[in-house]
Amino acid sequence: MAHGAHVVAACAPDLTGETDMSIRLINRRSLIATGGAAALTLGTGLTVPARAAGVQPTPTMPGGANNYRPGAQIVERIGNGGFTMTGTVRRAGDGAPLEGRRIQMWAHTTEGHERDPESHGATLTDRNGRFVMDMPQIVPAFGQPHGHLAYDAEYDDGGFKTVFLRPVMSSPSETSLDVEFALVPA
Amino acid sequence: MIWAAVCAALLVPVAAAGFSPLLQWRQPVYIVAGFAGIVGFALMLLQPLLAGGYLPGLPALKGRRVHRWVGAGIVALVVLHVGGLWLTSPPDVVDALLLRSPTPFSVWGVLVMWLIFATAALAVLRKRLGMRPMTWRRAHTALAVLIVAGTGLHAVLIQGTMETLSKYALFALALGATVKVIWDLRIWAARRRASR
């Protein structure tokens, strides 16, 4: 039921300015729920913090945990870089940015397969809950150009539940991805 | 002339995939797995041509013999395709086999795999099961149509090494040849006669 509503809402134009408040609210939720338009969500969330009260938890995506390497090292960048993986980690509900959260990312890139240890790296979020990782260009593998990200509660003392993401690039020529984690307290 | 056209139709999609830039970032086992799938797809154009006896030098009866061997080859290629992908990324293949993969083409690939295995099993057990020729023909044809269509869908939904135009062309040709042989051999018409 909720899924259907989300799909419909996501199709509605939400950038038409100061229009119907309720429609925009549904839009925000649907965007968070789908995770696909995390950048838009972040933008609206920051400009209108009062509406952050309804931040929906980010669900783990199917296949998100595939080829995960628990405890991958925190690195300055993965390999030689060239592709920018960014994201935001917030608390579900009030949307408060979460600082110092450890996020691991990996992908099939120009420098290695998903299973290769050197394809994995982790980083910590800043005070705004943002993280940035310079990593090699993601290339299509197993039929889609996609990345993987993990927030693993086992490697974090902050008491939030583990979430794995598997964002898909709209085109293999994209050189960046942006995701959102809305974490649920454990 | 016909052979030249058929060879081109079979080889061009495979050769075009050989020029894919993605190959430089893949290990041999992944490349082999991918090409096993592409070659198997290409052979699905050859199969109806053999069954219909359309190829010079391979009239229907002789063509059927080759058809059987090519069918066995497709089974082997499916095993190589799935096995190679398994070695490349085990969890992705497990997800696909358990029908919980996030990629929409996986379900078609798995469905077609089982249909191909079923087709092979039916072909091997045909005599032992004492199937009537018409029953066999209908079952085999129905499986073949689903396999060709499912394989094509599987392929066109994938962003992989196959070149787009040659991929769609191969799908169209394979489906067209399958429909033509069904039409020419009057398989459904024969069924209507038999059921009367």
C-alpha cells in the first residue's frame, strides 16, 4: 500500500515552488524511501529543517551486502580515485546529522572487482553527517553500474541498526553517486 | 550465401562484444562466463534454422542431429555462464538463483536456465517417457519459444559487454526464426488437427 503511494508521489512534480504543502511532504518521504533521489532530499531537508521530523528510515537494499568486507580499513581514498561517492548519515525521525559514523563503500571499478580487498574502503562522517570518498570509476558489473555502501553497527558504538545500500548509476558515464542513510536507533 | 549470412548473424554480436571496453576491467573467469552467455544466445538463432532444415547441406533430418548437439552445447554454456558468474561473485548468483536479486534481468536468466534444463531432460527422457511425437513436439516448441524470448529479455535488460544494436538484432532474428519454423512446420495447425 505504502509502496504504491510512494511511486505515485515520486512521479509528481515536486519542484514547482511553494505549492501544496502536503504534496511536498509526501514527496520528501517518497524520495527518502526510494533512496534514489537522496541528493534532492538532502537539499530540501537542509533548507527547511522543521520538516525533518518525518525522516523515514533507510531500508537495506536487496543485494546491498554482497561482497561486503567487515572492518575494511579507513582510507584517504580508494585506489587512484576519480569517482566521488558522497552521502549523508542522519538519524531517522528528527533527521539530526550523525557525526563520526563509519561508512564502508566498494564497487566493481576500473581498478578491481567487488571482491578484491583493495576495492573496499571506509570513511567517517563529518559534523554535518556528510562523507566523501574518492574512489576509482565504477563500471557496469553484473548488469548494472552500481556501488555498495554499508553502515555496520558491529563497527560503530553509536547504537544504530546496520544498513546496506546498493545505489545504481543512471548511466555508466556518471562520475559520482550520492546516497542517504537515515539510521534507526538500535 | 545463406551460410555467410547466418555465420555473420551469429558471429557479429559475439565479435562486437569482444570490443567492449568493459572487458579490460574484468578477470578471465568473468569474461568467459559472459561470453558463454552471449554464444548461447547466438546459438538460439541457429537452433530454429537447423530444426527447419533451412541451411544448405543440412536438410531437416541431418539438421535435427546437429540441432541435438547444439542443444547439448547450450546446456553446457549455461552451466559455464552460471558457474563462471558464481566464481566471480557468489552472493550475486545466490541472490539470482533464489529469485531475490535486485536486478530485473536475473529472474529471466534463472527462468530460462530451468527451462533449458527441462528441455534437455525432456529430450533425453523422451523415449523412456513414451511421449507421443505430437506431445513431444508441442512441449519442445513451447519450451523453445519461452527460452528464446526469455533469453532475449535477459540480454537486453543487461548493461554488459554486448553492443546494443547487435544485441537487439540477434534477439529479433532469433525470435523471427523461431516463429518462422513454428509456422512452416505447422506445429499449432497440426495440434488442432490432432485434437479434433
